[in-house]
Amino acid sequence: MATAAAASASEPEAEPKAGPEAEGEEDEVKSGRTRSKVLTRAVAAATYKAMGPAWDQQEEGVSESDGDEYAMASSAESSPGEYEWEYDEEEEKNQLEIERLEEQLSINVYDYNCHVDLIRLLRLEGELTKVRAARQKMSEIFPLTEELWLEWLHDEISMALDGLDREHVYDLFEKAVKDYICPNIWLEYGQYSVGGIGQKGGLEKVRSVFERALSSVGLHMTKGLAIWEAYREFESAIVEAARPMAGFLSPFDWEQTFDSQLEKVHSLFRRQLAIPLYDMEATFAEYEEWSEDPIPESVIQNYNKALQQLEKYKPYEEALLEAEAPRLAEYQAYIDFEMKVGDPARVQLIFERALVENCLVPDLWIRYSQYLDRQLKVKDLVLSVHSRAVRNCPWTVALWSRYLLAMERHGVDHQMISVTFEKALSAGFIQATDYVEIWQAYLDYLRRRVDFKQDSSKELEELRSAFARALEYLKQEVEERFNESGDPSCMIMQNWARIEARLCNNMQKARELWDSIMTKGNAKYANMWLEYYNLERAHGDTQHCRKALHRAVQCTSDYPEHVCEVLLTMERTEGTLEDWDIAVQKTETRLARVNEQRIKAAEKEATLAQQEEEKAEHRKRARAEKKALKRKARGAEKPRADESHGKEWGDDEEDQPSKRRRVENSVPQAAEAPALEAEMGLFGKSASADVASSSKQKERAAALKRDLPKVPHDSSKDSITVFVSNLPYNMEEPDVKLRPLFEACGEVVEVRPIFSNRGDFRGYCYVEFKEEKSAQQALELDRKNVGGRPMFVSPCVDKSKNPDFKVFRYSTALEKHKLFISGLPFSCTKEELEEICKAHGTVKDIRLVTNRAGKPKGLAYVEYENESQASQAVMKMDGMTIKENVIKVAISNPPQRKVPEKPEARKGPSGPMVPRQMYGARGKGRTQLSLLPRALHRPSTAVAQAENGPAPKPAVTSAATEAPKMSNADFAKLLLRK
């Protein structure tokens, strides 16, 4: 009965399943009845045990049958069944796969799918000892899902023989209920504990399990009902078992025992009716039928209040029912509502429910742990959630940092905190800066342990050794993996220097650390010198301050004016006349040199810009001359006078006399030559007539196309029109062939292909629909293969009126769950690549990059389910050989598209040209696993000077006044006049 209730309570959140379910529901009901009968008989046996030897025989008979029946009932749903071995080859294949998976796990123990596959195969092979060890190993690294736990528990229950085995199963249940909130596991736990009711303390054990289950999931509006009913079923069974005992106890003792047990059942009914749960009305009716006395008014009031609360919660529960997993947005709204209400138990429950489906969302774990840290502050609960968070999302450094803080906040032993930190280092972060962050969190913790009033202590030595180890770790481990240390500003060394100077009064060590910082490429930054100067001002002496500023004046390249100003200010207030003269001389010399360098750089950039401009103008003239010569050779008609006055559907800004069109037109002629020769015979009379007739037909068709009236484009129809391009140039009758394709999206008013002056199809057209929704639906045909080429479909927008309009196709931002793969062989198919990639995680999508002709470019984008799988795939696949090609794999981070700038805009009087990008096409780190945070990015020189100090004005080179821009029509008129 309890199991049936659990099934019915879980139906609202389950996704609808297609197909008949009558047989499954019938089996579920039968299983529930069996468990109910077993539960009642087990309780009766435990009750009769107190009656002495007279009931031993009856008790033994009951308990034996109970054990068998419960084992059948508890394992009916997930029992592996009997496996049929048909071929020895299959068994050998499984053994080889097991060895492969074990080897894979020895290389990467964090491969979740590998663990699951290994457990499945070991269970299939009947390797009980190995499957138990594999499950234990996986549970130590990852939290297990409800399905994995139930499968493990049912296997262990079926093998449990004595009391020690039962205790082992109890321990497994305790581990299972800690990973996620699972009402079904709690239900199994309670029912299994009933089987041990005859043992010492068995009754108290059952009640303890059910009470804990109610505390955990009793408020669950859709699945909590099953726990309440199972608990009441248990207590009711004890009542029924106590009735026959009236003849063996004194009337007073029996009545007192019976009334006490009845009160427990009454209490459960009252507690349940005070909580908003689905199907409350049925529970209230059941209580009315069961109770011999009228229901108290206070219970009715609580019941009505719970019904009112239920109405407030129903919209959120119904939103969860209607949405598809993982339903993060719906859970977030539910969480916001619960936090406004402010009931800690319900807030905790809704967070736990959300995490069951969104366990790989770090932000959800952060929000949950933050709520517990600030509101509940219960040590065991807080630390448990933090521990589960880092097990679910080990790649998120913020969760590890919060975990260390929580452990320190609740007074956890230092050894445990150190062990947790070591686990964090081996978690496999995806950025170099993540390692810097976790080291800083741990070093902050060690610093807070030190009593700096003592000159020397064990804690201080441990702190210093940790600083030294951190620097070594970043230099060797992190820099080797990411090609950067993740700490370009040397923040860890700066903190160490501050601690030595301010807390340990050891300026000598602090100066040594700052010397090391400056030798790591930081001497050119003014802010680094000023930080050192401020440290010397606070804890050093004037001599070292002056020395630091003199070195800063000579080395700084980003803000030399600011450093010079600081030096002069110090000498003005503290220095002698000699010091002032030296400072003035050094600053003037340095600033003069800086200005000279800036002028040279500006002149160089201006020269390069002028050269590029001249080259572009030369190329434009060459193209125009070449085009004019081709037109004259073909006897092209003069351009129309109205070409420059307005855009028409039959016109384009620039002709496309590509070689591709002439090659395509010549191919069929070459292919037809042998056939024509065979038909013509020696003299070819008949064939010549055919060729002449076909050429005349083509000329007539071209003439008809040339004579088509030019219809001016109506911009008011842009919303119902799409622009189709990249079509084959040799496509005959494009309007006839394309119309059926687009009519699938809605009624087509007109398909207007664009032809050149010679009547050749130019590879693009306009499709006008009757309704706007049809045009929107037609955009989904983008990249569809037409004639062996990917057809491009885009909205029809007049770019002269909307110059900033761009059609969004693919994300150009950093996507940590998506990979960019280059170097693929052109013969590699999507299916072959998917087979390789799915070994490292769940592949959601694969896109092979092609050119306009549909030919592969050897590039691909692979989208994984989460960041962890993507980072693992990068480490495993980068450098892999596929069909003799060595591929390169990186986290997807496409470079920003360069917007063409006018030369005059780039070399304006305000400063030199924008410097070119220093790094490669895909950023600094090739694999993109190490990304510099925004806070550490250096601002450009020109912008920074404008903000922080007077910027010197670079020399402005005089540029000749440019001639006004000419259109294509103007160029054509000039050429035709010659």
C-alpha cells in the first residue's frame, strides 16, 4: 500500500509516458499489497515475541515467510533477473570491455560514464565482489543517482543473510539518503527496517527511520504522502497485532498499551493533515472513517489552513508538472517564493528538489550554501551541503573556496581542512586563475591561524612553507598545463610581501619578494611600482622609497607621467635641493624619451595606414579596369542611367563575373562532345543542326530574361520577404524549382531570381510570402542543401537604412561546454566524430564547418552537456590522430570579428592606430582552458592616460584631402568615355 501511494504521489512530477501502463500499475499495486501484508505480519511477530515460548513456533513461521516475501517485494522492481548466455564470444567481449574500462579509470578516475559502464558490465557478468568494489569507488568520488542507489541496495538486500549483513545494508541506506533527497529511498529504508523489528531495538529503529524520513521529505507536496502512509500503516499494524494479546495481559496493562498505540496513529493523522500535501481530502476522509471519536475542532482548523496554503503552492507545482526537465527556471521561481515566505524547512526542501534535476549547476549550489551559511548556520547541515556541492561540481573553484571557509567557520580540525584543500587541487579546474583563487583561500586560512605576537611559531612556518609551495605549484604544475601561471600580477607574492612587512616586521624578506615580482615582467607597470612604494612608505624608510621611484621612472612604460609626478611630490615635501634637481633631471629626460618614442610610433602607424590605403585604392582601380576590359570584350551593354538612383530587385551593387560560372557552363559542353561525335558520324551534319537549335533556344531564353521588367523593391514588404543566396549558378528555372521548397512554409506570392545583363542566373533570389509567420518559418531552411550547396536564407533588410543589422547565426562568446576542433580530415563524417567524442561525455550537438560550396573545412564544434565533460575531452583529445591527421582541440572561444575601419578613422589626430592583436587567432591559451579574468586585463595606453593623467599629444601627420568616393556607376561612365 505504501509503495502504491509512493507511485501515485510521484505521478504529478513524472513526464507523461506513451503506451499502455495498465500492467505496470497492476504490478505496482500487487507489490504494495504484498509489502503491506508483510509489514503487518512482521509487526505481529515482533509483538508476539514478548509473550514467551508459547508463541515461538508461530513467530518462527511468520518471520521465515516474511523474510522471503519481503525479499521478493523489495527486489521485484529492479531485480536483474536471470541472464541468458548464448555465446561465449559475448562473454569474452564483455571481459575485454571491462579491462578497457578499468584501464581508462586508472588514467582518469573522474570519468563518470566509465564508472557507470563498468558497474553495469560487472553486474551482468555476476562479479559480485568486483561490482561492490566498483560501486564503493564511484560513491567515494561522485554522488550516486536514485536509480544507482536503489539498484545497489536491492542487490545487497538479496545477498544479506545475517545480522552483520543487515547492518551493512543499514550503512548503505545511510549513505544513500545523504546524496540527494530521494523519497523512494527513504520508503525502501523504512520498509527494510521493518524486517529487523524482531531484533533488539528493532521497533525503535523503525520509528527512528520513519521520523527522519518525515523530517527530510515529509513536506514534499507530491511525494511526501507515501512516507506518511507507510508510517501510519506501520503503527496501525502494531495496533492490529496488539488486539489478540488481550488474553495474555491484565486488563489494565492491555488497555494502557492499546490506548498508547492508538494515540500514536491519531498523532500521525493530525500531523499529516496540518501540512499542505496533494490528496489531502482523501486522508481527511480516511481519518474520519478510522476514528471512533469525532475529529477535534483544532484538527479541522489546521486542515483548512493547510488547504489554503496548498492553493498558494499549486501554481508552482503545476508549473513544474508542465515543464520539461531540468526545469531550472521553474525551480528558481519556486525558490524565490519560498524564501519570501521564510519557512527554513520548506526552503531547504525546494532547494533539495531543484538539485535532484540540476545537480551540475554551480550557481544553484552556491545560492543554497549561501542561504545555509547566513540563515540556518547548523554545522552538520551546512558542511554536508558544501561537501555534496564539491562532489557534484568539482570543477567550480568558488564551491571549494566556500567549503574551506565554512569548515573554518564551524571549527573543523586543521587536518581535515588541509585534506579538503588537497582534494581541491586535484579536482581539475578549467582555468589557471582557478588555482590561484583556491591557493589564496587556503593561504588566507593559514594566515588567520598565526599568532603574530610571537616572533616564531609552528603556524607561521607552515604559512611560509605554504606560500613557497604555492609559487612552485603555479610555476610547474599550472604553467605546464595552461602555458601561463594564472597570476601575472603575482598577487600571491604581493600578499606574502605584505604579511612579512606589516605583520612580521621583516622588510628585508618583503623587498626580496618585490624584486622577484618585478623580474617577472611587471617592471613596466606603474601600479606595481606604486604598490611597492606605498609598502615602503608604511613600513620601510625614505631611502628605499626614493630608490623605488627612481627605478620606476626608468622602467615604467604605461603611465610614466604618473610615476614622475609621485617622485616630484615626494622630493617637494621631503627631499633636499640636490634630491629635487636629480628628480627633475631624470623625469624630464624620461618624459622626453617617451614623447619621442610615441611620435615615432605614430608616424610609423600613419605610414602603414597610408600604404594600406594606397594598396587598396590600387586594387580597386585594377579591378575596375579589368572589369571594363571584360565588358568591352563581351560587347556588354552600357549601364542603365538609373542604376545609381535606386535599388531594384533585378540589380546588385556589383556584378559577379566569376570564373566558376564559365567553368560550370563549359563542363556540360565538354561532357557532351563524345556523345555528339558518335551521333554526328564523320561529317556531323545532324549534330550541327541540334547544336545550332539548342544554342538558339538558350539565346532566346537569355533574351527573355534580359527583357524581364525591373520591379523596384518595396521595402514595406521586407517583413514577408526572405533573401536566398549561395544557389548554384547553373540552376535552370530557379523560380520553378524553389517554389515547392518554400511553399512548405506557407503561401508564396512570388519567387524572383536575379539575372545578370547577359541573362545568367546570379545565384540568389527573393521569396515573398503572403504572411509574416511564413517568412519566419522559411528562415529555418537556412543551410539546407540545394544542388550540392548549402542554401543561405536570411531576412530581407535594406542595409542602407539599417547598416548595423546583422543576422545572428552562432555564438561568438566563450562557451565552456563547447569544443572547437581543427585539423580534421576532410573525409571525417559527423557520425565518426560523434563516436570519438561521446567517449568523454554526453554529446548534445556536433557541427562540421563547411565553405559556401558545402565542402568541409576540417573544423568542427562539439557541444557537451556540461563544462566538466568538455574540459575532460580537451585534455584527452587534444593532439589525437584521426586518419593520419593530428587534431587540435580547445574550448570554443571564437575571436571577435574585425570590423573594417576607414583609414582616416584609424589615424585620427587623437592618437596612433589601434595596436594589432598580440595573440593568436583564438586567444592567448591555445586550448582556452586558461582565461585571464577581466580584473587583470591591462587597459590600453591611450585610454589609461586619458583617465589617470595628462597624455602627451603625438605628432599629427598632415594628410592630403581625399577625393570624394565614387560609385560603381561613376567608374563605368569614366571607362566608357575613353
